[in-house]
Amino acid sequence: MSAQMIVRIDPELKAKVNSFAVSDGKNVSQVVRELLEAYVKDRDIGAYVDDLWNRTRNKLESKGIGPDDIQRIIDEVRAAK
């Protein structure tokens, strides 16, 4: 279930946001939700790290490198020290 949030903003800003939202085929609530989600995502280090690991895994897999290869490379680097 969604929770309601009441935010006070300048009437001129509200009119502009509404105008831009309509031109994008959205309503103000959708725009505010998207902005809040982006705000949290930008500050959520856990989500950032998860995304980084996913992108790294995808890049390695696209080059044919798997978990066994990674462990082997780590072992080789540690042995070379």
C-alpha cells in the first residue's frame, strides 16, 4: 500500500511542474515519485555496490570469464607477491 506525503511548494513551481509533467504524459505524483526514487538511489550505497557488482559480472561473463577463472587469477596474483 502506498503512503501519502504532503509537500508545500510555491504555486508557480507547482504550475511549472504540472505543465512539464503533462507534456511528458505524466501527472505530478508520478514525477515526484520518480524524483524521490532517483534521490534515494543516488544515495543508497548498497544499491550502488550491487549495481557495480552486476555490471562487473556481466562484463566478465561477456568475455567468457567465470567465477573459477576469477579465483584462479586471484590465487596467481597472490602467489606472485
